[in-house]
Amino acid sequence: MNTPVKFTRHRRTRMTPLLRSMVRETELSKNDFIYPLFSVPGKNIKKEISSMQGVYQMSIDNIVKECEEVKSLGIPAVILFGIPPQKDEVGSGAYDADGIIQQTVRAIKKEVPGIVVITDVCLCEYTSHGHCGIVLGEEIVNDASIELLAKEALTHAQAGADMIAPSDMFDGRVQAIRSILDANHFDNIPIMSYAAKYASGFYGPFREAAESTPKFGDRRSHQMDPANSDEAIREVQTDIDEGADIVMVKPALSYLDVIRRVKDTFHMPTAAYNVSGEYSMVKAAGKLGWIDEQRVMMEILTSIKRAGADIILTYHAKEAAKLL
Ligand code: PBG
């Protein structure tokens, strides 16, 4: 006598590793990753960032070696942040044709062909006050700042950057950058815009790495309020209209819902930045033995991809690539 089926057995397809692999919906790949690097002046420098275990400020000679390793691991791209020798009120080091990033890009392009070099475009690492643009009184000025960001982007492209990634969140910057690139025959250089970037506490460790903590005030007048998601859609729409080729949501983990909305709304190549604080929490808990670090890392990266990200900027890239 047959027993009638009373319920659905979801577990049938979970019984063996092979069955699980057959029904798996999301597969991480090394091709998904962009590895962030911090370039500093000098020679033979490799200084660990105390709040970001395994991440270093490096001089150009070591950045070049690092890029060779990144490439040999099968990671297609790096994104560069620069710490200039001097900072000033208007962030001159950012758009100096011989600035730290411009030199770094030239060195990588010469020594390590076949890796995509992306440059972060912002002024916060270069200004004495640590803000992302020009400051007048209490105000972080928009329109004058985007002209400087456009100049910065142009010098990056002239140095050989393959892709430009504006991270400032000022209005009109994508258009300003697209125009200056096109006017100078860089019309084939893509823009990956930090399109929905939130004013987040998760950037804490990065500011140690990039030495870019604001001396006064905060970034809430240009970065987004963590409470908003419709606004993210408007921000992303604007960047696409202005010429962004890849749109980014940042941070990733507290904003998985935003990644999903952006992907479903625009069907654009979508990036997510698994930021410094997200990385440091995993490292700290792993060090204490409170979590299985590798397992949690892979789960986090998979969740970001499952949410809709095609591209993940992550400090875990090298470790994850070794496991894939
Ligand atoms: C700005 C910039 C920041 C990050 C990337 N680009 C910091 C900020 O907005 O204060 C944060 C990245 C991270 O936390 O890993 N140049």
C-alpha cells in the first residue's frame, strides 16, 4: 500500500555535494573581483593597516609586484587609491600629471600588461581637510569640485588608466568626467561610478588606510542617507543618463536590497563595494576564533553576487581567488 505524499521533500536535491552543485544558482568567479590597492610615495614600503589585517600601504615597486600576484591568481582588475606626499586645501596632488596615482598607473601599465587598472577619483586623500572637494566656510562645494575631479580623471586616463571610478558623490561629476575624457580622445575609457554611495560607518578602517578622515564635519551632505532606497534609484538613473558604464552600490552588506533593486531596475553591469569595515569585522572575529573566517568570507561574497552584483570590489579578492 502506498503512503500518500503529504509534503514536498526539498531535501532531495541537497543530499550529496554533486546534487547540490547541480542546483546551485550562484557561482562566484575570480572574474568577479576587483582588488583595491593603496599607493604611497617612497621605495620598498609595505606597511600593514592596523585595522585591516592583510592590507597594506605600498610603494610603487611593491604595488607592481602585488599586481603581478593579483594577475597570476586570475583576478582581472585592481582599483588604486593614492596617498600623496603633501596635501593642500584644493587637493592639487590629485590632478598633478606626476602625482602618486599617475606614477603608479604608468608603472603598472609598463610592468604588468594584461591587468585592468581602475583609478578611484576623489579629492579626500589629497585635501588637507580630508573632504572630497573644495570647502568654502562650512560648505563642501559642488560645481567647482567637479571641475577638479574631471581634471583628475583626465590625468589618470593620460597616465594609462583603463577605467575611471568617481567616488565623490557630487552632482554632475559623471557628465563632467565623460565630457573631458571624450574631448581628449578617451571616449573608449569606461566610467564605473560610485552611483549609490551611502554615508557609512563601515568606511572607518579605509580612512586609516587612505589617511582621508575629515578634519571637521562629515560626508552626509553628499553621500546618501542609509535610510533611503528610492533615492538610490534616482542617483543611479542620473549616473546612467550622464554616461556611467558600470554602476556601483556601496557598501555592500547592509545594502543587499539596494543592489537587487538597482540590478532589477536598470539591468546594467552592477558593482558592489565590500568595504573596509565589512572586511575588518570578518578578520577580527576570525582572529578571535568566533567565526570560521574562510567560510564566512565565501558566504558574504556569494550573497553579494546573489543580490545582483556582477562585480565585487573586495579586500578578500586574493584569499577568495585562492579558494576558487
Ligand atoms: C573616497 C572613498 C572612500 C572609500 C572608497 N573611496 C571613503 C569615503 O567615502 O570616506 C571607502 C572604501 C572602504 O571603506 O573600503 N575616496
